[in-house]
Amino acid sequence: MSETNKTEAVKVGAAAASDEREVLLRVEGLQKHFPIRKGVLQRQVGAVKAVDGIDFEVRKGETLGVVGESGCGKSTMGRVITRLQDPTGGTIHFEGKDITRLNTAGMRPLRRDIQMIFQDPYGSLNPRHTIGGIVSAPFRLQGVEPEGGVKKEVQRLLELVGLSPEHYNRYPHEFSGGQRQRIGIARALALKPKLVVADEPVSALDVSIQAQVVNLMDDLQQELGLTYVIIAHDLSVVRHVSDRIAVMYLGKIVELADRTSLYEAPMHPYTKALMSAVPVPDPKRRGAKSERILLRGDVPSPISPPSGCRFHTRCWKATEVCRTTEPPLAELRPGQRVACHHPENFEDQQPQDTVLLSVAKEAAELVPTEEAAEADGSEENPEASATDDKK
């Protein structure tokens, strides 16, 4: 068997094993709207649609990465599925149990199984408490007495995440950002949870520390059998740690696929634009032609999102059907779900609709070489390949 065939066989085997895993978390039609109130009577005049109808599932032992621009609803989604915030609509099933409407008392037993690692390692730790008090808080709140005592277990957890057991009596201000994030990880793992939602766990850390924390989380997953939902905007980090990746745009999931399919053949135009922005650390390519896609305009307001496909106001392939009809998140390839009428790397779902909208023509407009070089240091307009796709 050739090396190529062996690689393909390994990929197929891994995908099959992933499909056979039991579903730990299932989310259907999830919504989170924040009301906008005005006037003396505080009447609701609108809502910020942070998360507006998303569906996905997470299997035991896998890592689901969630990526997208700032403000697309990633962090809100993470807080809702852990029930730190109440959903506006939809359902959340954890181990087959509906936890969508559970109150504080009902969620208390599940807090042992669902934990969250927060983005800011500086704001998530109480500066008045010692490290021992912070990491031992889950035991105290859940009334759990670990074998050998709380102090011994906390010191074991600190050692597990790469800190010294002697740090037990120190305070957060005595640690660097990377060390504080390790403390947050130790606290999240104290009760041996089944699901850990990590909200941009390395974005606030120095680049030299990011790889250490990512590798630590990977090792802990192998050792403890954890299931991760990792929210991030660094596509390189997500590719390294994730089994499957969900791409969000303006409160919606526009593409959901395993990492190999997503990075090798992205189907949604927005995903393709994101992938084109990932830098390639190859000295041989210095001065080579850039293939970046520069999206025109800003992300629309989540208060009044565009009709139809939400990306049509910035998409170079948008037609009338994109403006009027919202595309469903459909499985176009095994394990790859896409919400697009005119997907990349696949046959057109609306071949009869070929007239581009004016916004699409503007998005596809070529940028002069000098302007592109000033914008991102490249020597070639990054949108030429995107224009050719529609032709």
C-alpha cells in the first residue's frame, strides 16, 4: 500500500471512530438575544441577536473548535451552553438530559461535569484569595472531600498543570499571565469534568507561552479523557487542537467540518477568506504572490442582521437568492456541513441564479498592487482567485 493510501486509510479510520463516539452535548436551534430597552418604562425596542439559531453536537473525547471574527457570538455561545447565561430559545442536551431551563439548584450537580476556562487570566482570579483558596473553591462549593484532603489534591493539580505545589499560599499578582491561565485550568479540572469550554484560553498570553498551554491542554485531554469546546480566533491554534471546527459569522454557524476537510477544501466563501489570512511561516515564500482575500466593509449589526444569507453583504459570489433566502446548514459532503447557495470547491446549489449583486461586484473589485502592498505588505491583489471562482 502506498504512503498516500495509508494516510487516507488513517483519516477514514479516525473519522469513523469519531462518528461512533457517544454524543455528549447536543445543541439545537440555540438563540441568545439581549434586549434593548429605552424610555422611562424601559420598553424593549429591539434586541442584539448574539446567537441566532445554531445546531451542533460534541462527542465524548473530541475537541470542537469554534472560530470567527470578534463579535460573531462565539463567547456568548460558550456561556450559554455552560448555562452561565440563560438561552432565549432552542435546546441544550447534556448526556441526553435537557438542561435548557434548569434553575440554579438544578444546575448545581451538573457543575461538576461542565466547567469553563475564561479568556482573561487576570480578571478571572480573585486577587484577594490565595491560589490554594481559588483552586479549592470547587471542592468547597460542591461539598466534595477528595482523598487525602483538599490541600494535597490542590497541590497535585498545581503540579499537574506545571506549577509548583509550593505556590499554594501565594496570590495571583505574584504570577505571570501564562501561570495564571494554568491556575484557571487547574480550577476547571478540580472536579474532573466531562466537558470543558475554553473561551480563547491563549489569546491573552505571550506567543512564547501559547504553545505550552495548548500542549498542556492536549496532554490533559489524553490523560483525563476530557471533551473540549475551544473558542478561538487564531486559526493555527484551532487547527492544532481540534478534531472538528465550526465557523461562525454574525450569530450563525456557516460551516462545520473536520479539520482536514476544512483546511484543505473550505466550502463557504467566508471560511475561504479566513483561511487565506493564515500566515505561512515559510522563508522561501517571501516575496511570492499573495492569495489573501480582503473582505470589503464591516460586519453588519447583530441588532438588524441582513436578510437571507448574512454574509451576502460582503461576499463576492452573492446573487439575488442570497439576499432573499437563508441557506440551510446542509451536509454537502460526508462530515462537512455548509450554509451557502454558491459553495466553494463544490457544485453550485443555485446554478440558475448567476447575476451578481452590486455588493458582490464591489467585493470582487481588484485592488491595485500598490494599495494591496500598503494594506498587508503583499505584492499581489489577494482577491483575484476569488473573482475567478465565480466566473
